[in-house]
Amino acid sequence: MAVKLSHLFLLLVMPSLSLTSGQKCSTSDSSCNQCIQSGPECAWCTAPNSNIHCHTVKGLQRAGCHKGHIYIYKPQSSVQVIRNDSRTDIADAKTIFLQPQELAIHLRPGVSQSFPLSISMPSDHPTTDLTLDTSNVPAGLNITFSSITTGNPLLMQVTVEAAQCPSKSDISNQNSTAPWSVQITPRGFAKSVTLEVTLQCQCSCTENREENSPTCSSHGALVCGRCVCHQPYVGNLCQTDITSFESENEDSCRSRPGAPVCSGRGVCVSGMCHCNQRENPEKIRGQFCECTNFDCPYHENRICGGNGICECGMCRCYANWTGRDCSCSTETASCVAKNQQLCNGRGNCVCGKCQCLPQYQGPTCEDCPVCVAH
């Protein structure tokens, strides 16, 4: 992805996570890890007999969860400068110089981290046209830029944020949470800034897993106060053997007559669907197990193109992105021609690219091989 700076002002703000601020804690989340990934305000109740495990702290207290059983996820999000060399040789003024050169960033999904970046342009290079490219950016990770001061050097603020922990269904990252080595490179130059980004997505209580716990009727593991049942047992305390139930109530587990029981993603017990558990953070939910956060369109091997969140089989795109698979950018900075017109007034900017009128071509429709010069 590229960011173009023109006339020393930032014309493009890369995708921001506007959806994150609107997310609420999901009381249907089946694990502490899923809960804390719903938003930075979410907490988890570790009391096994609690009717609600995931909510805000106040919400859990109202539901009767004692404060001693409330797990509040507070990872130490941070930005650490690893390499911050200074320019010492006057001859270096003929090359671009970036400072700092390498950083380590620890992120909690939904909580941003920022740092200043100084860009010193070569003495013989204009500062009126600068494009920043980012590479190795994993799905769901977004980087935004804003100008602090103009001139040479140019001082910018870089903000890094992730909407959610990566899904195993995202082929490109294979559920990895760390570290990602992201590069920020001024186009046309060999120098770049390296960001080593780590996502913090795990509750510490998951390390204390009690297998065959008496709390779970000895048919499951107690994890963070919640039973993870072994097949064929279900229920809050793994107290129900689904093989002992007849199927006379299965019609109430169908979304419509003839539809698969629990959408083919769960089992019907006493007329209610118990959705299959997936490897975190993939979720199946809904009255009929009809909603998932992994059955969405892919673009370039990334769910929702890495530019949105999959909710109930549909992509909810981040700001500045649109389309069924969130692959269409609404930014226009890459379409700005030298005369500051979109596509030189000779085309339309569609998904961040110029679609030129006949006879015109080039990235910003400024080339016309058949035009006669006057």
C-alpha cells in the first residue's frame, strides 16, 4: 500500500479502524480469549456458575460476578525503539535518511500505538512529491500517517492499530500473532523503517487449564472458569450427553423447514442448538448457528482483503475501504496528477486507480500518445 505526500501535506489517511470503537463485548463469547478480542473495555468472569462471562466490568458486577472473579486484560502495549542512528556524515545529505530505523511494537487489538518518524530528503531531491509504501502488512493491521511538521526534514506521526487477532482461516498469516516484520519505504529509495509488530491476544488464565475437572462433570476442561466439553457432552457444566437424546425436537433447531439442523454447524439438544467450537478466534454463533466470522469473501488470500471484519458471513469494511470483499480503496491521493486534479481531469478514480478516458493513459491519465502538442 502506498501513501502519497504532495506539496508537503498528507493527502491520504490509510485505513483506520473505525469499526473497533463501535464494537461491544459479546456475552455469547465462549472463551476468555474471544472476549478480550471483542474490545479493550471487555472483561471476563472466571466464576464457573456465572450466567454471563463476557461483559464490561460494570456489566459483570451487575450480573453478580464478584470482583475477585473478574479478569481484566491489561497487557503492556508499548513502542520500543530498537535502532535510532543519527546522521553524522555531511555526505549523507545526498541520500534519504529515516529516523528511527527499527522499532518493536506490542499491540492489544483495538488499542493503537504511535511514534514520530523523521524523513530527511536528499538535498537534490524535491520534497513536494513523496510516496510511502508499506509491505508485509498482515490482515487486519492498519497503519495511518499524519503530518506533524513540514519542510526538510519532514516529521510525521505513524499510528499502528489492529482490529482483531488474526483468524486461522486467514491463509496469509496462519494464525500467527508475532512477530510481523513490516516495512515502511519511501518509493524510489532503498532505505526503510522496520516495525516488529506483536499482537497480544491471550488471557493469562488459559495457562491454568484443569483437565477432566469436577466442575465440568469430569467431562471437560475448566479454562478461565468456563467448561470446554469433550464430545459428546454439552452444557455449561458438560452435564449433558447428546447421544442420549432423541431427535424429536430437531425442527426447532432449523432456521426454516427442511434447513439443516443448526445450519450443519452444531447439534440440537432439547430443542436448542449447541454450536460447534472452533479454534480461537473463529466463532460460530446464533440461534441456529447461522453466523460465523470466517465464511467471508477473500481477496489476495486474505479474508475481507485484510481491510475489514467478517461478521455473520459478510464483510464490514474499515474506513476508506468498500466492496463485497473490502478490496476497493476509496482514497484518491494515488489518483492526483501533477496539476492536482484527479486523473488529470481525463478519467475517474475508482478503487484508488485512474480509469482514463480514451486516448489517455498512465497512472494519472497524463499521457496521451496520439495527442498533438500545441
